[in-house]
Amino acid sequence: MELLWLIIAPFAGGVIAWLIDRIDGGDRRGLPARWVSLLALVFDLALLAAIWAGRHAGTGVGKYGAWFLQLKAGWIPEIGASFHLAMDGLSFLLVFLTVFLGIVSVAVSWNEIKDRVGFFHFNLLWCLAGVIGVFLALDLFLFYFFWEMMLVPMYFLIAVWGHERRRYAAMKFFIFTQLGGLVMLMAILGLYFIHGAQTGVYTFDYFSLIGTRMSAAAAFWLMLGFFTAFAVKLPAVPVHSWLPDAHTEAPTAGSVILAGLLLKTGAYGLLRFLVPLFPAASASFAPVAMAIGVAGILYGAILAFGQTDLKKLIADTSISHMGFILIGVFAWNSLALQGVVMQIICHAISTGMLFILAGALQERIHTRDMGLMGRLWEKVPVMGGVGMVFALASLGLPGLGNFVAEFLILLGAFKANPAMSVLAALGLIVSTVYALRMMQHVFHGEERRGWSLPDLSAREKGVAAAMIILIVWLGLFPQPVIDAASPALQGLEAIAGSQVKIISVAGLGRMTAPPAQASFYRTASGPLKSGALKGDKNERR
Amino acid sequence: MMPPIPANPAPVNPLRMDMIPMNYALIVAWVLFVIGVIGVLARRNLLFILMSVEIMLNASGLAFVVAGSRWGQPDGQIMFIFILAMAAAEVSVGLALVLLAYHRFGGLDADAANRMKG
Amino acid sequence: MMLPYLWLIPALPFAGFLVLSVLGRRMGNGPAAAVGVGSVGLSALVAILVASSFINAPPPAHVYTQTLWRWISVGGFAPGVMLYLDSLSLIMVLVVTVVGFLIHLYSAEFMAADDGYSRFFAYMNLFVGSMLVLVLAGNLLFLYLGWEGVGLCSYLLIGFWYREPENGAAAIKAFVVTRVGDTALAIGLFLIFINLGTLDIQRMMNLAALHWRPGGALPTIAAALLLGGAIGKSAQLPLQTWLPDAMAGPTPVSALIHAATMVTAGVYLIARTNVLFTMAPAVQIAVAVIGAATLLVSGMSALVQHDIKRVLAYSTISQIGYMFVALGVGAWSAAIFHFMTHAFFKALLFLGAGAVIAGLGGEHDIFRMGGLRRQMPLAFWCFLAGACSLSALPLVTAGFYSKGLILSSAWEAGRAGFWLWAAAIAGALLTSIYTFRLVFIVFFGEAKAKISKKPGPRAAIPLVILAFLSVAGGFVNFPAFFGIKGSMFFSRFLASALPSATYAAPLPETDLLLEAVAAIVSLAGIYVAYFFFLSSPEYSREMAGTAIGKVLKRFWFEDWGFDWLYEKTLAAPYRWLARTNRNDAVDLFYSFIAKVNMFFHYGLSLSQTGKVRFYAAVIALGAVVTITIAVFAR
């Protein structure tokens, strides 16, 4: 049940925030909507804490992997789709990250978003709910449902509250990810039919589909279908070009969620679905995927080095950092996988904070052009210091979390493929170049315009302090995170390692969801559609 | 709509058909239809367009009747009654639209209503 | 029994950094200096207590380890946050904290007028903490943390005066060039862990000795990669170009980071992992050759510089070259000995130069100085002590003993030994020439500028102490041929951590002869400098005026064109690529697809005229065409 509440809370919070803002009529500048969103997320946080505290008491531990919570209910029995959610250490970390960044996003939008506050928070929370769903779903149909569900609110976040070229960016984002999702849907259906034809049981259940026997060619093409979707989301070169536009044009909260969470769903998909479902095919594909990762690391860094737009620079660094994830996943050993989990978390924090800083700068001086900044340290030393910490995190300085992540990935990759690892290590050099260039252009050097701007506000300082403590903590004491993820990762390794068909574990775990809750999601798509139309109309006006 | 052509047609009343060959009747229907098409394409007045549409409908009705009598079956006449009913409905809707268009565009010029231009 | 308090030594400067970075802007200069200098001072005090404890009651096997916490533990990869104290790291810690404290004290006065006072001490404390982590780390990953940490502080402090774009460029250059070496080091770490399963330095060396064949591919590659890191950090050929530019930072920074401590981290790394290098003779020879080449190349560059700090920077590169020669011939303790004396006299020279620069209101050009001997007697005498030590003036200076040990070790090192010795002795000549060129031009001759400020007590005390150490610091390691009781104390102390020299010790007579040659060369260099730059400078001008002189001067002044080469082959193409590709070539493909779609969109929307009659005509036409095809296309 807790798992369902985790998803329902932001869903319901979003609807309430929207309605309350409509009723309120904007007299209090959207404050009620902000507080409702914050409450919904804090509720999720409390729930997560409770889940973590009581995780050993849970009875729903699967046969393999290390699930400590499961929820399975019928959904569309005619096609074999069930409402199957489950949580292990990996999912927990990612859901925690989602909720944490969600709270940060609400906090940074406090002053930035002044227009249609209720609808903004509606989209924000629905997007988060979709992301949480992606991290919890164990039914491929349900996974696809959440996968697509998080796109639409994000589209509106960019298209309504974005910057100058928001329509273009939102459309590009939507087309790329939607096409990737479509390819994945075909692969899901392919897997579904192959499995059904073989066993006579047509099901979308993750555990049943693992170990499906198929020809090498079929496995390869299906794997490629999943890979395409995840590579677009990650993003990997050469399907990365939606990302700089989307990140640049999105409002700060949108950039934070995009960089911190949406990209990570791609990484999560690779970990949870791609390799366990197609172990042999992904093993043979690994050299290519790692080469793509290396290309991403270097290409993203070159792109970032050439930018003059601050947000675009930060966005391009994401391409570079996500290349490490690709390398780590396809190295597929415990070192690299732990590195991937660390990278997911640390990149979310470091890049998220850089976007927050870029947003704060834009709010103050109304430009993102680094050619107009310079010597801002003089004016905003606190912002400069925070920027320095996260620029250093971005270049992988030891002592900060990103170093642990990148080092583990490269170490694991060296075990699997030394040449790729050495090439990827060049990323350490090029990342230095762009990160320091950014600091130089924004905070140091000549003064190009006589800006006068206030330093970080107390609320922004609070966010920055939390992020700094977190990134340093992850750099010096990463072991709790590693321990949390390690059983889950060992489970994944075991699944991928065993080629045998694994017996379905349906019936294990807590089957507590009444059918009414399963139908909730079908009716809940109503407000989404009307909201969509409304947003569209509003924008044209 | 058309029933399958029997292998060996048996005319009910061959005498009548001798009086006016079927082709003539079909040619009349064709001429009527073309007049209607040209009317629709050439006139800009919505009323005339509507009238031309009526002519086209009647042309096809005539063709039905002729074909029905050729095969000695009542289907053709039934279709004509259908067309009549449809034409009545069409005229009533059409006239209502024409009225609206007259108010909206201040005239009956069909080309004035080009807001749907892509 | 101070050993359990070992963790305090790096923790104190870090605490200072934390306090200064959080509260610094609200502190006045006084409290900021108290925290900044005090934390390092306390750290030095703890270090001295730990040292006395270590010497008086040595721990078992002369090694003390302290694991603070488990850092990472994944699938057999379990580096801890572990401190490792043996005689080698003890000496490093003492030098870092004591010299660091003196330089902090000096900075309290030197930086007094700067608006970034607390920021300066925050960075400096962070540096000292990172440097202590580097020298105390028990495993290579923790060492790497300190290694990158000092690189970061070097960046922050070179670019400390951030308002000047050139300072920022120099800082970025320093970080990037050293990062090239760091990346090699990181790859070396991967290689070592994957093949030996540990990054613990002692275990790693034991396992390497057990499992690896000496001279085999693995030890050679591993040692070469570590050497890459050392070259970057220690500014050796071909990655030396960042150090002269690093002089853009405040002078105390140059003294602490770019002379006394950080730049010798590479020397420490090689000494620390000496087993690996012994197992890779090819790499070890490369170390010696790189050192010899660097000391000559930079010595020549130092001869023609105008900027007082750049002369000292090239001199630093050159002196580290000596240490590399010593490492390359397996004279580990000689390298560390020279590191120590160099830390004393080079820090002293930089601080003295800082006093001169501050006295002249920020003047760096030696040709606009002159005659300062009378105006700044304290600075002059201290600087002179440092210069004598650097030139290895016989018997009375620390530099003489440390350099002499390196020279005699090189002489004994097999067949290549003679050439290494020859290079080193030529370098010694260059050293005394460029050093006394500096002394004569700056402090002798006629006064060209008025002194506006003299060093106050907080600056004077470190100068005097360092001057004393530069002279007396060598007495801890008297050569054996003196026959004094307690000779070679330093080397014997290090013997518990570092293996003694690979080659047989030279006979006392040979040793004496070598020392005599070195002494003569040193004095000859001083005379040459006296002749060309003080008594008859017209000769030097004449020599510089000849065609070949002009070319050489230009060439040496530009540091043998390394910067030019890297700019043309690496930096410029990379910038060009990034600038050209700013709008992402890959995106062109997608915009092309989008454009094709838009083309069809426009084409079809043209047909949508909005004219009902046009539509009707098209429908009619379409019907005719369809029927025609249906009827006739049988």
C-alpha cells in the first residue's frame, strides 16, 4: 500500500494544488498551491523514511533480488497487464532522489513562477508521480504507461513557463522522447508475443518475461528497441540534441527535474530492464554501447566548451556525464554498477544545483549569455562559492560525490574493457576545461556589464547548503548509499548472469490493492487531458 | 448498392424499353449531372451552387430509375425516394448554412468564405 | 604518546578552512589571520610532538597506521580513509607543516591590504590540509584525493586575484596541465587495482614484488602511468609549462605551493612507490633522463628571465629535476633530502622576493630593481643565504650537502651514471650563474627605485628562521667521508621507509673528489655571474646582441617553445573545434528531417485555399480520374 500512496500523493497533490489555485483566484500569488505541493512531497518523504525504517519487517521479499516491498493487483487481466509495483534498494534511492529534487524544485520555483501557479504545480507533481511510477513499476505495460505519463506534464512545463524558444524546445523534447518510447513499446510487444507464443501465458510481468528464450537475432532487435528509448532519454550521442534545447529553455524547476530525474529514468531502464531482459544480446552489444558512451563523454565536453549560453553549457555537460553511465552499465560488474548508481545521484545533485544557480542568475540579470557576465564574484561571493563547489563536482574533484561515481565506473570499465576506460578517462581532462572556463567567464575575469544584483536569498542559501552537504557527504561517506543499492544490484547481476527461465513469483508479496485502486488510474487520465487542452489554449492567448 | 447482374437478364416489360433506349435516358442523366457540376464550379452565388447540387442529385436519381427499369427491379425507384429524402434534408441544412453565411460574410459569395486557408 | 593524535594534523587545517569559508566574510582581518595561521601552527605543533614521539618510541616496524573510516567498499575494492606514518611521511609532514606555518605567518602581513584576506587563508588552509592528506595517505585513492586537492588549491590561489583575466588563464592552465598528469595517474590506479586487487600502497608493493616479473610489461606500464602523474604535478618535461605562469598568484602561494611543497608531490609519489619503479628499470631510467633534461632546459630558461619570480620558478623546475635524477638512480633518500633543503631555501627565496616586490610596490622586473642591499638589509641577507644554498656554496649551506649527495649517487649509477652526473654538474654551473645573476642585479649596482615598505616582524621572523634552516638544514646529513659521528643521519633515519641506494656507495676518495668538483663548479658559477652581471655587464649585453645570442635568448625566454607548440597543436584546434561545433553538427541532421517535413507541410498547405469551389473542382477531378482508372485500367 505504501507504494501506491507514494504515487497517489503527488497525483492528488497536483490536482488539489490546481483546484485550490483556481478557487483562490491568485490573490495570494499562488501560495496555497505551493504549500499543497510541498506538503504532498513532504508526505512522500515521510513515507519513504517509514518504509526505510521498517524495511526488514516487510514480508514481500522475492526469490531473487532484494525487494522489500511489493504491490500486485489486477489491472487489465485480458491482456495480462497487472498493477505491479515493487521497491528494492535501487528503487528506494531513486524515489528518494525524486522526492528530494521535487522539494528542491518547489523551493526554487517559489519566486520564479508567478504565472498560473496552480497549473504549474499540477504539472510538476504529475511529472514527479510519473517518474516515481517508472522507478517502481515491475510490469512492462505499467512501466510504459508511467514512462509516457511523465512526458506530457514536462512538455507543458517547458512550453508554458520556459524561456524564449520554449515552443521549439518543448516540441523537440516531446518528439524525441515519444519516438523513443514508441520504439520501446514495439519492443515490449515483441517480447510479450514471443513469450506468449512460447509459454501460452501472455503477460507483461517483469519476472515472467525475464529469461524468455528467443533467437539471438530477435533478442538483439528487441534489445535495440529498449536501448533506443533509454538512449534517447539518457541521452547518448547521437540522439542527444533535444537535451540542450530542452534544458536551456525550461524554467529552473523544469531543468532540475529534466537533468536530475528524467535523464535518470533512462539510466534506470538500462539497469533494470535492458540488461536483465536481454543479457546475452547486451553483452554482445556492450563494446558498441561503451563506444557510444565514450563518444558522449568527449562530444558533450566539446559542445559544453563552445557554448556562450550558461544553461546550454550546463546542459551539454549532462551529455558528457551520462556517457559515464552508459559505460558503467555495459561494463556490468559490481564496481561499475555501484558507480552508475552514485553517478545517477551525484549528477542529479550537482547539475541540478548548477541549473538552480543559472536560474538564480537569470532571475537577477535577465540573461544567460556568459559574454555579458564576468567578475560576478565581487558582487555575489556566496553564489560564486556555491558555483565553484559544483563546478568542481562537475569536473570530478575527489572529496565530492561525482568523483566516487566516476572513479568506480572507470575502475569497473577498466576491468571489462581497458581501452574504453582509458578513452573515457580523457573525460577528466576535458571536463576540467569546460568547468573552469565557466567559472572564469561568469565569476572571474573582466567586468563586462555593471550589474548590481543581490546575493542568494535565505531560501536559496538553504537549498545550496543542503546540496553542498549532500554532495560532500556522498564524496566522503558514500558507503550508506552503496550498501543500500548493493543487494539490488547483486540481484540484477544474478538475473543477468542466469540464463535459465525463472519461475513467476506472482503471489509473493503483499497483494493488498483492491480493484478500485487499479481503476483509479484509468479515470485519472481525464483531468490530464482537459488540463492539456487548457494549457494549450492559455498559451495562445 | 447494385444487385449482382444476373447471368441472363429477363426484362419484365420489354415493350416500354423499346420506346426510349436506355442509353438516351442515361445520356440525359449525364448531361444533367454535368450541368450540375459546372454550376457548382462556375457559380459563386451560394444559392445557385445549392441549386446545382440539387440538379446533380436529380441526375443520379434519374440514373437510378433508368437502371432499375432496365433490370426490371424496384430498387432504382427506392433509391430515388432515398435521394429525394436526402435532398430535402440537404436543402434544409444547406439553406440554413446559406443564411448563416449571408449574415457572416454579408453576401452569398462562396469565395468570401475562405478562412480555412492553410 | 602523540601518535593516536595523528589525524589532528590534517584535520586542523581543514577545520580552519571550514571556519574561514563559512564565517570568513563576517570576520575581521585579525580573527581570520588567527584562525588561518593558528590552525596550521597547531598542526605543526602536533606534527612536532608526533615526530618526537615517533623518534623516541618508534612504533613496531617504524610504521604507524590509523584508519579513520571506511570510505568505499564495493566488490573487493575497499580503500579506507587511512593515514600511514613512517619516516618518509613524517619528514614530509614536518616540512609541510613547519614551512607552511612560516609562510602563513608571513602571509598574515603580506596580504594585509588585500580585500580577500579571509578567502586567502581559507584556500591556504585547504591546501595544507590536502597536502597533508597526500603525504599521509595509506592508499593510493586517498592519496589521489590529496593530490587533486592540492591541484585545486593551486588553481584557486594562482587565480586568487581573479579580476585580472591573465591570472585566471594561468590558473586554468595550471589545473588543466596537471590534470593531464592526474589522469595518467588515475589510469595507473585502475591498472594497479585490477591486476593486484588493492590500492593500499604497502600491500600493493608487496603483491607487485610477488606476482609481477621485474622489467615485465605490467610494472613498466604501471610505473610509467604513475610517472605521468608525477611529471604533471612536479612540472617536469614535457608538462612543465604551467609552473612559470603560476607565478601570477600571490608570492606566499608561490613559496608554499609552487616551490616548497606541492610541486614536489611527484617526487614523494615516486619515492613512496619505489618498489614499483625498481621493478621497471626502463621507467626508472626515464625518470633520471627526464630529470636531467629538465634541469638543463629550465636552468637555461632561468638565465634569461626578467621577472624575479619567473627566474625562481624555472629554478624550481630545475631543482626538482635534480630530485628526479636522484629518484632515477635509486638514491631515494637523496631525493627526499634535496626536497627538504629545497623547501627551506626556495621558500626563503620566494619570501625574500616577495619582500622586494612588496617594497617596490608590485615591481617584478629585475632590471628596474638594483642596489637594494643597503635599503633592505634583512631581505638582502636572507635572500643571500637562500641563494648560496641554491648555488650549493660549499660546506656552509644545506644545498651543498643535498646536491652533493645527488651528484655522487648519479656518478655511481652504472653506465648512464657519468652522463647523468655531467648533466647535473652542468646544471649546477647554470644554477649558480642564474642565482647570482639575480642577486647581483637586484641587490647590487645602483639603486633604481625607492623602497616604500619594509618587512614587518611577521614577515621578518619567517625569513630569519628559513635562512637559518637553509644554512643549517644540511647538517643532518653529513657525507660519510667527513668521518663525523652521526653522519648520514637523515639517510639512516629514512632507511626504515626507503631502501638504501641501489648502487654501491662511492669510495670516500671518489666522493671527496666529486664534492670538490661540485664546489669548484658552484664557485665558478658565482664568479661568472659576478663577471657578466656586476663587474662588466657590457660583455653579457654584447653576447646577447650577437645573432646566435638573440635567437637563444628568445628561445630560452619562451621556454624552448613548449607553450607555442601546445597552443598550436592542442589548445587552438580544440578551441576551433568547439567554436565551430557550437551549434552541434549532429543537430543539423535532425533539423534537416524537420526541414523536409516542413517542406511537405508548406506544399500541402498551399492546396488548402479555403475556396469551396476549388475543393469541389478537385473532388470532381479526382472522381473522374478514379472512375477512369477503375473502368479502363483492367
